[in-house]
Amino acid sequence: MVERTVLAGARVVLPTGVVEDGRVTVDGRRIAANESGEQATLDLPGHWIVPGFVDMHVHGGGGASFSAGDPEEALTAIRTHRAHGTTTMVASTVTGDLDDLARQAAVLSELTEQGDLAGIHFEGPFISPHRCGAHQPELLRDPQPADVRKLVDAARGAARMMTLAPELAGGLDSVRLLAEHGVIAAVGHTDSSYEATLDAIEAGATVATHLFNAMPSLMHRAPGPIAALLEDERVTVELINDGTHLHPAVLELAFARAGADRVAFITDAMGAAGMSDGMYPLGPMSVEVKDGVARIADGPTAGSIAGSTLTLDTAFKRAVTIDELTVGQAVRALSANPARLLGVADRVGSLEPGKDADLVVFDASYDLVGVMRKGEWVVRP
């Protein structure tokens, strides 16, 4: 017998809007059409039911890192973020030696093939030494197409996105190569000008990696990459909504210019997500987390913010309680938009019959109380 679950009485967020006293029916692993008169399995008055979150940029969590190249460690990170509502995620790597990154990709591609990940995001080493952030400067290199192709091939079809600085030698050719192979080319960790960024978009770049962070500021006579990425309708902009990476006014600016359909909230989380303060690895580097903020502990980039400790349930609550977004806008940024960008919107990103039964339950205070993935409770209300 296929287990059938009917969640009733909550505010249900659908693509068409919020349904008061709504119902979500789960039949096995998928969402099913509601049947009139069907008995509720679980009554959730005063709660919200939203689609499972989709994180297209996450490096780790639960004390574990995707860059370790260890499947059990990767699963620890995956389980940590699932418990916070992220039912679909792309594993992000950190700048390293090309052979090391290829070995990491082999491990992560297996987890993609078995359905635990939605793919791999290579963040570095093809980024600007002037905007390297938490990446090791000595390991950076220009995005020569042959090197880019090496990592794409190592991922065995699991490469979903690559962040690069398009102004570097080989940058535009690599953007074109990625687009030809169905891999998202993302502009980030870049010192690019406004004009060079426009060229990258014309070549096929469609994502801004954590917009505003690790790129030149918006200037009145040198608008830089920020203006170019915000103004082009083909570009989705990532935002880290943790209260540390972005001032609320900057987040409001991004929504006002790009619109709610072109924003994707990400965590950019490293291994300390879901953990307490302390010392953690990030690729080959050591990171100190203090008061929930991660910074490189030593070396030439010491003091640089090293990703985040964010989870997407926190990003959701902050969006609706501090940033004053509507729940619908937050859901688009956390679920629908990244799902569409990753090409998985036919399965996830919204609560519609036939899609995977991935959902998150929040109470009236927007605190997470339940997570379901493919019809199974990860966190039971």
C-alpha cells in the first residue's frame, strides 16, 4: 500500500498565491491532487506550508565540507541542510589544485547520480586575485577553456554551475564553452568592468555569484558588474540573506531592480552551518567562527568573510520578518527561481500535483517545525 498523507488547515503557498485553510496531499513520493471529503492525516492550523528550499550555492554544514572529497562527510552536510528545509542542493567546491578538484567532483558526481545532490558548483579557481575573498590566492588561475573543460568532464554530467571572473584571459571563451555544455556560467569574485560584464552576459553568463560580495562596488561613474548584472533580464542574482553579507537596504535595492523572479537566496554556507562557534576547515584553509560569522583565521586573506553559517530556514524567516518581503516573494527566491535556473522545476520548487513531495512547515512565528523530502519526514511536525 502506498502511504497517503493529507496535511490540512495551514496556509499553503502555491504558484498562484496563498491558500488559507489549504490542503496538501502526498501520495508516496509525490504531491497528489486533493480529493473532496478526504480525511486529514495531520491538521496544521496557524501554520505555513511552503515548497522545499533549493540551495544552488552551499559548501558544507554540520561540521562537514563538500571539499573534503569524502562521501560520508558530504552526506553529513546534506543531512544538516535538509533538517533546515533545503530539500534540493548543489554542492559547491572551493579553489584548489585542478587534480584535487577533479577528485572531489568524482565523489560529488556519485552523490548526484544517486539523487542526494542536484549537481556540482565549481567556485574557483578561475577567479580574480583582486577579489578572491576566502580563496587561496596562490591557487588561482586564468579560466583557460582546456582547464575549465577538465573540471566539467571530471563531474561526469553533474556540473551545474561554475563561477569565474570573465575579465581574465580565456574568460569569455570559457563562458561560451560552459553555455555550450549546459553548465551555468556565473560571474563572481570578479574585478570586471560594466562593459566586460555585459560581454560576459552576451557570451552566455546567466548568474551573479553572491551579488555585491567579492566584486567592485557600484560607483556613479564606474557602475561595474553590479549594474550590468542587475539590469539584464537574463541574469539571476544570488543573495546571501544572513544580515552580515548584505545591508537590508542593499537587498531591497536588488529586489527593486531585478524583481522577485530574478533573485535566488543562497546560503554560501561552510561547515559551521548548524554548529556552534569554533574553528573549522574550508578546503585547505582554517576558519574561525565567532558570533556566527566565519572568517579566515590566518594567511594572506586572514580576516576575510569565509562564506556563512546560514541555513535557508533562517533566510526565510529573516526575509519575511526583517526584510518585509511577502511569503510569496521569499518562496520564489528560495524555491521556484533556483529550481527553474537549475532545470529541475518540473520536479521541485513548487507545491503542484506530480512534483516531488518536498515541503517545509513553519509555525505562525515562521519557525521551522517540519520538513518532508520525497514523501518522507526529515523533521516531523
